Amino acid sequence: MADVAKVAGVSHQTVSRVLNDHPSVSAETRTRVLSAIDQLGYRRNLVARALVTRHSRTLGVVSFDTTLYGPASTVYGIERAAREAGYFISIVSLRTIDRAGVREAIGYLTEQGVDGIVVVAPQRSAAQALADVPRGMPAVAVEGGQAGGVSVVSVDQVEGAVLATRHLLELGHETVWHVGGPADWLEAEGRVRGWRETLAAAGRAVPEPLAGDWSPRSGYRAGQRLTAMTGEVTAVFVANDQMALGVLRAFMEEGVRVPGQISIVGFDDIPESEFFSPPLTTIRQDFGAVGRRSIDVLVRQIEAGEPYVRESHVVPPRFVLRASTARVR
């Protein structure tokens, strides 16, 4: 910093003000300092800065199985929002989420001196583990239900299921079958609830849901079961697009026409869904908005200090109409 100050002809305090974007620095002085920084290739010593400010400008993220579209997109949205807010990200990715694993990950990040923690907690066990966040550590849960008293940012899973199920009923289908996600996932629970409540409110029969695990293979197996009931089944709401791909494959092998015989709605709007055969009607989740809101909440907590005010933010889903659904003839 002293070298930059010498080249720019200013004090090291002025260099510090420029680096911290202080409004009291004139445009001409700021330009000279930034030019000197570029000339010398100066980079701030973040460790020294953290010792002075007691803030590392680093946020911890606990996630798992980022091969799934939802968790991977959520982490990307969080990382992008953090970078825009001037923070670095340290990620701990767990192979499986349980209370002990989440507790260990939170402890590791706390020891690294992060300013706050975001836990992507789509499973009930992960949400319960947030009760173990150390006192004084700002924390936010993504898709975390009640999440042990910490702030939560989530997509309205129930509303997404309502939109999907209502669309199929409005097309004239007597009822809607459901291929659900794993029972311990809060997202799967919300989608089942929205589907079931919509059918009940319309006075329609509520079929027994078929269980899946988010994978195309589990969707394929559910699709094989559904093809055995062709004629009885005319509409299916599938809890994610990857399982919907498996359902479509099973239907194609048995000669079941979509949407001629059966209409299908998915959930997530993965990039490939518009290229399925037929293009998939689905529910879009705004993972970018989830990332921005979770970081906004966390940064507010960091800047305000204790006591933290628990916040709950719900991001609305969006219905995306494509070619996999049709009116009953």
C-alpha cells in the first residue's frame, strides 16, 4: 500500500479510502490510485485486513450432492450473489446430509473465520442441525423449513405444485397422479402437499403417490407402473424434470402418446427440459433470486450484529407451458 501511495503521490490513508470505495475521494485522485494499483499489480492482504476489521469477507456454504440440478443451481446462485456483494465463498460439500455431518461442517467453517454461513438444507435432518449453529454466528438456511430458529429463504414448493395440478385439472383431467421425491426432502413434502390439497379442494380422488429419488431411473420405474394403468391414468405431475424424463421414456417404450393419452408436468425447468420429446411443461424455480435473498439476509445480519432478527423469505415459482400437456378430448 505504501508503494501504491508513493507512485500515486498520495498518503496510504487515501489508498485505503479508494480500496474501500470511500465517497470523500475525488475522481481525479481515485483514478491516479487505481492506475498505480494496476501498474504495480497490487493486491490487498486479506489476512491482514481481517485482523484489523475482524471480518474475513468470506462466507461459508454447506451443501451436498451438487450433481442434482436444484442444489447445484442454488450454490451457484449463492456464490454469484456473494461475489456481487464483495464476499468470497468457502464451500463444504457433504456426501450425505445428517445432523453430525452438518454440525462438523459448521464447526470447520467457524474455525476458518467465516463471517456467516449459508446452509442448503433441503432435508429435514439438515434443517434440524441448524440448531447447532454457534451463538453469534450469522446464518441462513435455504429450503430449510423452520430451520432451528435461523432465517430461511425458500421457493414456494406448495404453490408450484398447486400451479401444476390446477393446470392439469383445468385441461379436463378427472384427477392427477403424482411421482414424488424422497420422503425426507422438504421440497418433496411441499410438492406432495400442494398436489394433494389441490385435488381435495376440487373434490377429486387423490391417488396413492409413487415414490422416486429424483433420478431418471426412478422416474422410468414409476412410468412403467403407470403404463399398466393406461386409461385410468390421464395426467401425471412429476416432482422434478429428471424423473419426468424417465417417465417419458417408459411411456415411449409402451407406445403411450404424450400428451395424446397422458399429460405430464415436471418441476425445476432444467435447461434440457425444453428439448425433451415432447418439450416439458414444468415449474421454474428462480435459483438466482434465492441466492440474492439469502446473501442479502446474511449480510444484513453481519452488518447489524446481534441480536439477529429471524427472517423468512419465499420466492414464487413460475409456470412454464410447453407441449407435454393437452386438453382432454
